[in-house]
Amino acid sequence: MRLSIIVAMDDNQLIGQNNTLPWHLPADLAYFKKTTSGKAVLMGRKTYDSIGRPLPKRTNIILTRKKHAKIPGCKIAKSIKEALHAYKEEEEIFIIGGMSVYEQFMNLTITDKNDLFASEEIILIIDRLYITQIEGEFAGDAHFPEFDRRKFIEISRETHEPDEKNKHRYHFTILDRK
């Protein structure tokens, strides 16, 4: 299983404003759809609520602390370890937000992906970051957590200039853990 994060952020690592995106960038939405289709997506309940429905052509996994939560078309997990254990056969799981879920995954470490309930904590578990970097600074209240980019290697970058539909310069970047 590859564990990936997919996120869009501005130059200050801003990712959201009141559970919405602070920008309108159709190319990023298309990239997200193309990249995650046919895969599992894991999100927090607030992110699910902001989307309002399960994402089509994906296994939707919702992290929630609610004891008896049921969301039609979605799988429910009460913890990260429960989610990873239940879906360890997936080829790739995309962590799609929000801020709290990103923070938990960026700070979670385990000894071995095959031992999801390890007590010792040694290695980072995120394998890949798909980052849409939107140039500029936007107003918002949610940021992607700080992380050590030296632990990742850039394997791909596409730069796109503004156009009629996408008003901001942006980059699609993929980072793999070293």
C-alpha cells in the first residue's frame, strides 16, 4: 500500500477558509479527480461535510470520532490505525484533508507498515505528496503542517500559467519519501 497526501496550498501553506477552498482553480479539481479516481480517499468528517457526498469512482473512508456514524456510500474509521488496517490491501490511499487529518498523518510514525499497531515509533509513513502549489497569498484559517522537505525528493513538477479559467499560476509537484 502506498500512502499519499494530495493537497492544494498557497505560498504560505494555506489550504482552506471556513471548510472551503480559498481559490477557484478548475485545473486543480480536474487533477485531483484524475489522480484519485479508482483509488481510496481518506478524509475527516468536516471535509466530507464540505464536499457533501461520496466522491464517485473511489473508496471513501471517513475518519470520525462519532461512535455510531453511518454515511451512505462511505466506510467509517474511528482512528488512523483502524483505517490503515482495514484498507491495507488498497494499492494507494490518498489522504485528502482537512487540516487536522493532514497534521495527524504528517506526524504519525510507525516501525513497519505491516505492523500498524506498533508501540515503537521510528519512521514516517507518508510515501508520497501530491502538491498543487498556487502562487500567491490568500486569506484563510487552515494550513498544511510544516514538514521537512529534505526527507522527500521531487520526482515531477508541471508549471502552468494563468488562463481564462485558472486565474493563478500554479504547479503540480510530486514528492516521494527518500
